[in-house]
Amino acid sequence: MIGFIVAGLIIGALARLIKPGKQNLSVIATLLLGLVGSVIGGTIANVLGTGDVFELNVLGFIVAVIASVLLIGVAEGLSGNRRSSVR
């Protein structure tokens, strides 16, 4: 479980480095998005037959980072909508 959290934090941090621009996300949000991205990556790797959902492999890691980048974009879009509607 601790390894899963550490992997989620690493994946989330990599996704933030890859995504251009400044993200207004906390460390907790980065961790959560990384965890969700790692589950998505593991699920896709499992469907493709390269490993288990919670098993760390190259394809799952790459897909997890891509999914996390997309999730960060969605989170930014949702937080941007909230800020613009308040103003």
C-alpha cells in the first residue's frame, strides 16, 4: 500500500512536469490524481495482458502518466470554471 502511494506521488509529479503551464494543485491533489492515473494505467495494462492492476510495469507506468496528465487538465478546467463563475 505504501508503494502504491509513493508510485502515485511520483506519477502525479511527473504528470505535473509534463503538463505545460502552472498548475494550482496541492500535493494532496497531485497524489490523488497520480493514484487515480496509476489505477487507470494498471487497468489498461491488465486488459492488454501485460500485468496486474497493482503490478508496476512499463506500459502501465506510461499509461498512468498519460492518464494523470489528462486528469490534471480536467482538474484545472473544473477549478477554472469555479473561479470564473465566482468572479
